[in-house]
Amino acid sequence: MNRRELLKALGATTAGIALLPQLNAMGYFAPAELSKSAFGDDFLWGVATAAYQIEGGHNADGKGPSVWDTFSHGKKNIKTGENGDVSCDFYHSYAQDIDFIRQMNMQVFRFSTAWSRILPQGTGAVNQKGLDFYNKVIDTCLEKGLQPWLTTYHWDIPQALQDKGGWTNRDVLSWYNEYVEVITKAYGDRVKNWMVMNEPLAFTAIGYLLGIHAPGKTGFKNFIPAAHHTTLCQAEGGRIIRRNVKDANIGTTFSCSSIEPFKGKDVHAKTVERWDAMVNRLFIEPALGMGYPMESLPAIKKVEKYMQPGDEEKMKFDFDFIGVQNYTREIARANFIIPYMKGLQVPAKRRHVETTEMGWEVYPEGIYKVLKKFAAYPNVKKIYVTENGCAFPDVVENGRVHDAKRVQFFKDYLAQVLRAKNEGVNVQGYFVWTLMDNFEWAEGYKTRFGLVHVDFKTQQRIMKDSGLWFKEFLAD
Ligand code: GCO
């Protein structure tokens, strides 16, 4: 009798129910052993990347500048004073880098296309050399037996469009449509798995509300229109892909975190609700036809000023999958002085918990909680973990990187993904953030998330112990 059958049989009797705690203590219900086969044969394994973070070649072959080129060249925007001009030079070393994915026995390469490499001015003339670069990336994946998974937007709007307001200008709808028409027609014959947006909350909130990321804009006056136009493009992007790509598997990705009350106290419940609406619900619910979560987050009512007749309908799209991206959890504490959110997140450092080099709490159960949460939406059909990973200080010793903490992180998080899967969550894949160390936005190159170590002076690569662990774990 297997575990499930036993549970069912016991659950049916009073004596059985009394026995459950005892069996639990004996470890009978301990998490299933972590193995590739425990996830099933169809489960997909891969790595995720983003164009600006890895490509370099910032002005190669006719590429136009994006907001990240401008922002990273601006004084004091990047903590380390660095920029993505060269980064991992994936623009030139893509074949070697894609080969690492194969070596790790993974099947998926998730990457994004840089809008301004393809349309240097954002609209109008197409740069054939830019288009060709991704043709080479896609063909290399296919030659190596990898599935290319393409994200249309990972935060790098062309500077020429930002000069006209970027995501705050409603014209972004037609600009973005033009771009997605071009890439779907160019790559749709070979790319079947598409993600419209990468973490809409992150780029609109960090880039247009807090000003910590490109384009460095601040305030609700920028954030709200940027968020609304992104929501509209999120759905429209899905429609264009559906129209232009035969047999497409279409999703979009969200940054998701479990939000919990400070010291578990009820007095923070409203704050938790507001943060949850902001972090987890703001972009998915309009797509599902539920509208914006205004009841939980009154500040979002300001969006009404930017809504036009028919927008409610245009925000909807029937995604084939949702990409869940999880790194940590957040603890919310009420504080009525804080405008709009009426509360703050309590930094992990102040809570004396284990953290990564980003200062994020290591909290494996968080991924289980967000998977359960997103799976509970009736119209979410399937889920992929499109990002999960961690930064720890890595040391190269005799040509090796013994990143034991990262290996442990993956083991613990994967056990929680498996737990959710075994409880019926339709999670069908897991993509590590990220293939190799790269430009970590406003943090520069200091925080390393890769399975492959990059020496940014020599461009030398070393597969870390974590990469070797995946290689072994995923070996047939
Ligand atoms: C994100 C982005 C990645 C980041 C990663 C680590 O999720 O923020 O997709 O570009 O590098 O999350 O911060």
C-alpha cells in the first residue's frame, strides 16, 4: 500500500485518525525523497536569464540604447558603479554558454529578447543583425536538444521610447504591439513557449515608483499609469502570440512572495492584505478577469483616471500557464504614517533569520505557499517555477567553487516544490535563476546567482558545485 492509499484508508476510520500523529512522528509522512523521478518524467528543468543581465554587446551591430544602458551609465545608480556594457558577453559566447545548460542535463533555456537590439528606436526600422542574433541563440538551443523559452520583456524598454514617457505613455500599447508582431513572426516557427512579461510589479514599482531601477522615475503619478499600460500589454502580448504562433504555450511571470504578519499578530492583518494585493495580486487578477484588487489596496483606485472604456475586457487573457518566481517571504508590520501601504516590510536582518547576500530571508516553505496560492485561482491551469535562486559569496579555490549553501538552498526549495506538486498543484517545471553570474541590476556584479561562475575580467567560466549538483541530480 502506498502512502496515499494508506492515508485514505486510515482517514476513513476513527482509529486511523488517532494513529496519524504517531505515524507522522515515525517519519512516515516525511517529504518524498528528492530525486528527479519524484517530479515525474514530463517535469521540465531549466535555467532563466535576461538579455540586459548577460548579453553585453550594448551597442553592437546596430543595437539602440535601452533604459538600462542609460541608467547604468548614470552616476551612482548602480551601487558598484558598474554597467552591463560587456557583462558576460553572451552576445559573443552564447554557444559555449548554452552548452553549459546541456551539460547540466537540463532541457530549457529561458531568455529574453532585447527590444532595442531588434528595433533600435523602439518602433520603425528593424535591425536585421539584432534579429539574427536571437535566430542563432534559438538554433543553437534546438541543435543541442534544448527548448528555447522566450520572454518578450525583461525590463529594457528602448530609450527612444522612454524619452516619450515609456510605460507611462499609453502609446506604449502600439509600440509594444509592433515589437511583439516582429518577434512572433520571426521566431514563432521554432519557439513554442512564450512568456509575455517578466515580473511586471518589479519593473513598474522599482523603476517607476521607487526610482531604484531604470528609468529611475518615482511616485504614484508614474507608477499607476505604468502599471495599467503594462497590464494591458500583458494581455495584448498574449493575444498576438496566440495569433502568430501555431501551438504556442503562452504564459507570463510574476514575482511572488508569501506575506506574513509581524510576530504572527492580527493587528498587522490589514497591512498583510495590502502588501499581498500589491505584491501578488495586482497583475494576475486583471488578467483573470477579476479587475484590480482595489478593495484590498485602495491606493490603486487612482488607476481609474487612466482606464478607458473597454479596458476591463482588454486586460483579460486566458494564459496557458503562470510563471511563479520566488526568492523569499516578506513580513509586514502596520505603520499608519506610511502613505498608501500603511505599513512596512520588516527587513530579514532585523529578524535575525538566515539570509542570502541580497539580504533576503532563506525560507523554503515560501515557495510551497505561493505555489498553493496561485494554484488556487480557478483559471490558473498550470504553473512553472520560472525563477528561483540565491546569491551567496562565492570563492574560487583551485579552479572550483564549493557553493555548499547554494546547493542546500536548491535542495530545500525543491523539496517544497515537490510537496506542492504531491498535494496536487499542477507545477510542470522549475527553472533556476540563473545560468551564470551576471549583472544584478542596481547591485552590479557583486551578488552572484549563477550555477556557473564568471570571472568578469577574463570571461572565464567555471561550473560551480551547484551546477555539478544539478548535472548529477538530473542525470538519467
Ligand atoms: C527578478 C529578475 C531577475 C533578477 C533575480 C534576482 O526576478 O528580479 O527576473 O532579473 O536578477 O530575480 O534578483
